[in-house]
Amino acid sequence: MAKSDNGKRIRTTRRKLLQYSGAAAGVALFTPYVHRSWAQTVELNMLSWYGLAEPDMVEEFEAQNNVKFKPKYYAGGDNMLAALAQSPAGTFDIIHTDAEYARILIERGDLVDELDPADYPFDDMQHDDFTKFPGHWKDGKLYSVMTRFGHLGVSYNTEAVTREEAMSYDVFWSPKVKGKVGHFDWHLPNLGEVSLLNGNTDPSPFDISDAAWDKLKEKTLTLKPQVKGFFDYGGTFASLKNGEILACVGIGDWVTGVVAKDGAPVDSVVPREGGIQWTESYSIVSSSTKKDMAKKYIQYTLTPPGQVRSANMAAYPGFCVTKSGQAALIEQTPDEAKRTSQMPGMANHPVTLIKEGRIHYRDTPKQQSLEDWNEFWSEYKNA
């Protein structure tokens, strides 16, 4: 964040963030109510996706370090930018975000601190890409550290759709799910999947020509007659669980893994056209006065105990990014390791899928603006 004694710089930074956040600036955020008395406790203010500051993730670290997390939750990177733009300098200490939006934070200037790579276990990462992940570095300097990831593809009701049918994004246009297709209400994962269906894999489903963009919009609009609705975080879980929708675009096991544990007949697959990876990381806010504790927490999330908690997170599960974390997951919760194909040698192991070229890292548009995609998404919703 810009220095607090430089009001002009702060206003400029916030104005730029508001330009990125666009219509999302007015979206309500999840703010849990906290009422506790913690004598001499360090309070860490976190801006994050829902669940990252819940007890199942942070209780061990809080107890060991006399810390209490105070989260502001959002859903979708545009909403994260809006929350940050609307908040005074010093509001947050640590930001949990998606890799493609970490890049925006870094490009904005003095919002987040440069980090020392030696403070983090990059030699323990499961894939070389994770050590220099796109969007986390600028000019050879580190600003954001990857801690968890997952894959998006086709999510479906197993009583209505077979696994073979789900192995293509074409299933969303199937008569079997007419009027029962849902969208997680965020343009990047949804349009990214349709882009893959259109064959936009080289270099990326998010790096497409204007002609390919026109075809992507045309194809997406043909899906509208199939669509039941557009759902927020909670609505996506509920609609899959109660059968309101039979297939959902733009999500993966981070939703169906939770819903399936509650007994719903749902699953997710990476289809033949390929899948999209969501990648989450932490950055330390430049205006924070608690940077040492924020760094200590990021380091904790990359320890084996932190990785096991992340993989089993109640709000939504994620894959382990470290080798030692995966080993601990296999030892401590082997059923979850097997369910998510994180056992060595499994055909759908998440790192194997990356190495086979079936996974594409989610990104912001390269040849169009973020606003272009956001505006079309609004047009599609209202079509």
C-alpha cells in the first residue's frame, strides 16, 4: 500500500484499483462477527476467500503464537480488488488471493511487500512452475507465495450425468441438463472453460485473438437456454446439494468435494478439452504494522501441518503444493489423499495432469481487457 503520509499516492492507487474492480465494487462481502477479549493478542487482519481464517485452518497457529485472525471475506478476484480499493490504508495485514489477481496487486505499486525467497521452502515444491509461478514475481523479485491450488472442469450430478458424458464441456448443452445448468458467478472460470471447448489452448484459453473472442461470446450465448441461474459462493454449494442444478460451469472439486461429503451425488472431472487451475497465494500488505507475524503465518501454511489443514479445509479443499505436505496428507488423512488423486502414481494426480499439458493456469485476459470480459459476462447474464 502507498505510504500513509502520502495522501495523493494513496488516492491514485485506490482509483486504479476501483477501475479494475468495475461493477464488483458494489458487491457485498462476507464479514464474520467476532466478539472476544484477547489480552495482548496480536490481531491479524486478513482479506481472503471464505474459510481461510476459520478455526480449522488457523486455530493451531493462533494458539502457538497468541494471534487472532480478523477476516474480511470475498468471492472472486474483482470483489477482492473492490474491497481493497474501498478500505483505508492499514486495514489489512495479509491478503490471500488468486495468482492472476496477485499480479494486479504487484503492478499497482506499493500495495504489497517484496518477499525474501529464502524464507519459503521453494525446494520442496511439487512442480518447477510453483517455484516461479506466473504473477507472483516481478523483475526477478518475489511478492506473493503460492500455498494451495485446485483444478476446474465439469461438475455434475452423478445420477443425471455419466462420467463419460462429463468428460467434455459439451455436456453443458445436453438435453439431459436443460434448465438445470448453473454458473458460479465469476467470468474468468466460466469463459475460460468455454474457451477451452473452442480449442483455445495455445498459448492459453485467456490469451486469444479478437476473432476467437467473438466466437467465444457467440458460443457462450448459445448456452443461456440451458441455464438455471448464476450463483454466489453459498448458492453454488446449495444448488448442487439440493439438485436444483445438475451440472455447473466454472467450478471443480473445491465445491463438489465438500458437497459429496454431505452425501450429495456429485463429482468433478477434468474433461478431454483440459482443465483450468486456480492458484492461491499470500502477500503481505505494505502498510501493515504486523509484517513479521504475517510472514510467520505464510511460512506455517507451507509446513506439513499447514498443508494438511489446507487440503482438508472445511470451506473448500485444495491440493498440497509441497512434497512434504503431500506426504503428511497421505499419512494423516489417506482417504482424502486418495479421493483427490494425491497418491503417487494415480493417473489423475494433479501434478501429473499439469505435466501432461491438460491443465491451463487461470489468468486475466491478455488480448482483451478485464473490463471487456466483465462487461460481456453482465450482457450474458441479462440475455
